[in-house]
Amino acid sequence: MHVFEGKLSTKAKWTRGVFISWMGFTDEGLTAFGKGKRVICVSGYDFYHSLSHGIALPDLLEAKLRHAAETGEPYAEFDRIYTLKDKIPGTPK
């Protein structure tokens, strides 16, 4: 992820990257990567739950980007961003 972040640093300041890991991310890896980066992390769990709840990929990425902007965290699991109790597609917490 550090190499990917380095590639983004050569682009425009507003450029963001999406790093996809089907198996997810460890707490240790995310801690080592740090906060306040230009990379948004997406896991297979996020994809599965967004598709099964009818949430389009652009909506998922927008919610993850907002979370990253507010917290500095590059990754938040789907359940932290969306509320499933109401089962309303596209409703961020």
C-alpha cells in the first residue's frame, strides 16, 4: 500500500486511489500504513455486502471517502459505514 500511495503522490492533490483486498486488511497492516493517506481500502466483505444490499459501487466508494475524510482512516468495514437494521440501500450511518 505504501508503494501505491507513493504513485499517487506524483498525481494531482485531489487524486485518490482504491486498494482492493479480497481477504480484507489486518489491524497491524492498517496501523503500519497510517492515517490521512490518499488511498481508500475496500475488502471483499465490503463488495459482497454492498452488492447484496443493492448499494452501487460509486455509492460505496463515496461513503468510504467521506469516512476517510472525517477520520483519516483508510479503511472502515461496511458495517461501520452503513446501517443494516433498516435495510435501506444506500443509507450511510
